[in-house]
Amino acid sequence: MKRFQHWDPEVAVLEGLPAESLFATIMAAGQDCAGWLSLVDEKEELQTWGVAETWGTTYHPDSVADLKASAYAIAATAEPPGANLLGSRLKRLAAAVTALEKGSGDEAVAREVWSLLSQIIR
């Protein structure tokens, strides 16, 4: 549960392990977005994984907020170095902090998010 940051052990095992394998497959496709997107277009099983807005009652709202905080922090740091901090990068930073405040309060999640965000706050 801790490894996959999920509150339900069944979901952590049933979804975490396959997701980890799918992610490794994507990363093996190259080091750039074009290679990853090409692979996702080719392999249908890669098109079902991602961050969604709503997961229903299967996912605890705190876990959803933790995932959103991580996703927004990653997206904010993925912007090119010359990107406008006052544009989408700042919006993603704010969304990450907002989601983190609504999340589980897990210190590991907070450390991960703040570690990412500190790269653009400097």
C-alpha cells in the first residue's frame, strides 16, 4: 500500500503492479515525449492509465488528492526552463499545493511534492 500510495490493499496489488509494468514499457520506448506518445498510440493497453478527475467510491478522496498533488507537481516541473512562471506553471504549482492540503497528510507524499516544487520555486 505504501509503495503504490493507495489506501486499499486489493487495489494496490491489482492495479499497482500492472501500472508499474506499463510505466516501465513506456520508459523503455525512449527519452522523449514523441517516442512515448508513439508507443501509447500503438499499444491499446497503455491508453487506460492516467490521472482522472473522478474515480468514484473505489478510491478514497484523500488518495485521489495525493495523486493529484503529485501529478500537478510533476507537470509543473516538466515545463521547459524558460517557461513562463506566471502562466501554466504557476497554475500547476497552485493546484499541487491545493490538492496536497486536501490529501491524506502523508509526510512522504508531502516531501515528494515539495521536493518537486522546490525545483521551480528557487
